Amino acid sequence: MSSHPAVVERLAKLQVDQRRAATAPPGPVLCVAPAGSGKTTTLVARIAWLVDEGAAPETICAITFNKRAAEELRGRIGLALAPLGDGIGERIRIRTFHALGLEVLREAGEIVQPLLDREEVLRAVAPRSTVADRRRLDTVLSRFKLDLDVDPASIEADPEAGPVARTFAAYEAEIRRLGGLDFDDLVARSLRLLERDAGVRELWRGRCTHLLVDEAQDLDRAQLRLALLLAAPANRIFLVGDDDQSIYGWRGAEVSNILEFERHFPQPRVVKLEQNYRSTNAILGSANSLIKNNPRRPSHH
């Protein structure tokens, strides 16, 4: 039970579903949080509750999907944890996946610069490509790196490889020639490093003893693998996502990441935030009539 008055008061102000999520016993937890349901409020309360329950701030890591969300969460956590002691909020690790990957690589002495611009590299390896071509290739290259984990050497050795695959191999060769990495490599290379180096892996698992991941519906497979790797073996992972919304699907995001949560954890705790604080009843009624027909939604409430 929470003991600090500030945390007790914070939890008391939550709706029942939010409080149930914020105080769920550490373990694999899926918080299904539609837009407007107060997920950030719940995340902040969750972190305050963990600290009040005795979790060392240095062992808590919250991963957001973009820099703006990370900055907002950092500010709100700082305010929430200020009553518990000076500087506690600053000891919580709040990162995007790319920032976390950069930190993992840099601390291990791996290459983290120059960070190359994909557009410029594509212009070099595919000089006849149009803007539309490069836009399509951008999506394909991300899928090759993050979703399929394609080895460019296997493409180079395959005489029947297609033109898109060969462009990917040429792109990776140019990255190597320049001695740098691209934005996707921050995740892909840190994942490979953690998979092969037990010492680095254990270090970061200690720093992510309590792992919170926001916008789970927008993760690509490499990001999901990275989160699961860091959470193992205790699996104190708190995954927040909306199964009916994926704004980054064109970048390789897999909404099935949360729809298939039970495949990774046979007995997860699933909490759904039911109350919406933004939409009118009319809008919600129309949306729910469409959403309920999605056969792949989690059935837990």
C-alpha cells in the first residue's frame, strides 16, 4: 500500500480503472488505453506508486514513441515525484527507443556517429530515383532492418535478388563505407548488441527492472523485441496501447503487438481504461459501433 501522502492523494484522484492499472502488481501488464482515457496520468501515477513501493528510481525506465511525449512525461513525473524527495524524478530514465538505443551503443563504445541522413545515402546509391521512389524505399528499408532483420550479405550472395533488395544491400554498403549509422540503426544495432553481449544485457536489464512502454500499437518488431529482451526474465513490463489506433502503421508498426500480448505472456494482467475525457457521447457511440466489429481486439476488460 502506498504510504506517502502525495502518492495516496494522487491515486485517490484517479478513476477506478486508472487506479487499478497504476497499482497493478509488477509483472506483465497490458493497459489498453484509448485516446482521451488519461493514459499519461495513469503512467505518471504508476511511476509514483512504484517509487513509493520501494523501487529505486534508477531501475525504472519509461519509453515513449517520440521526443515530444518524452519531454511531457519527464516534466509531469518531475512534478509528481518532487514531494518524495529532491531530484528523484531526474533519476527516472525516460527515453524514446532511439534515444535508448543511442545510450546503449555509446556507453558500450560502439559507433554512434556520424548519424547519416537516409535521403542523402539513397541519392548516392540510387541516383535516378525520384522523390516518390525514395519515399517508398524509406519504408522498405525500415522493414528490412527492423521487421525482417535482413542480412545484406545474403542479398549480395543471391544472384536472383530483386532490385529493391539490391538497393537495400547497396544502401547498407554505403553506410559501412561512410563509417556511420542511420536512425533505424540506433534500435537495430543496440538490439543486436544486447542479444550477443550478456554483460551489456544484464547491465541494462538492471536499469529497466520496471519497464513502461507507451504507444505499444505503434512499435515495429525490433522495438518490441528490444522491450521484451530488456524486461526478461522478471518481465516487470507495463505496456500501454490502443488496439484500435495506429498512427505510424506506414512505418512498420504492428498493432498485433498488443493484440497478441498473450503470445508473449500466457497470463498477463490486462486493464482497460474505459472512461474518455475528450470525446462527446455521440462521437464515442459512433466510434464504438465501428470498433466493436474489429475481431482481433483483446476480449479482456
